[in-house]
Amino acid sequence: MLYALTIGLVALAVVMTFSSPEKPPKWHKIRCVVGFIVAIAWISTIADEVVGILRAFGAIVGVSEAILGVTVFAMVHFKLSLADRRAILCRTSLRMLLSQEWVIP
């Protein structure tokens, strides 16, 4: 972990030294693609860890993995739906919120 931090800070220093605000750094698009791939790798790693925790919890409690998966999926969907509906209500009108209720179950 310390090696990754050191390499990242050295790379940051190199980019900040050889670039300016007026001109993007050399190979800017390649760095964007690499950053996107690293973000996907982190998301995949975190998702694998969450699945592992759910499997362990299911084994300890004696609940089926399918039931735990559906329960977690439903909870996440519910939380996201609440956030979406609140954002729509704050930015638009009540009519827009009610019409969204018909589109997203």
C-alpha cells in the first residue's frame, strides 16, 4: 500500500511539473482510459467483498444466499428510488413526481 502511494505521488509530481493549465498533459486520453479501468477494478473489488460478506452472513445465520441477495437488492433499489424522487421533487413540481411513480415501480 505504501508503494502504491509513493508511486502515485511521484507520478503526480511528474505530471504537475511537465504540464500547464493552458495545455493538457501529454497522453491525456490514455491516462483517462487508465483511470476509468482502475475505477472499474475498484468497483469490482468492493462488490466482490460485499458478496463475500453476505455469503458469510448467510452461512452464519443459516439464510439462503438468494434471499439475502434479493433483500439487499431491494433495499438498495428502495434507497435509490427515494433519492431520485426527492431530487425530482426538489427540482420540478409535484406533477413530475407523480408521473414518475407510473414509470418507475
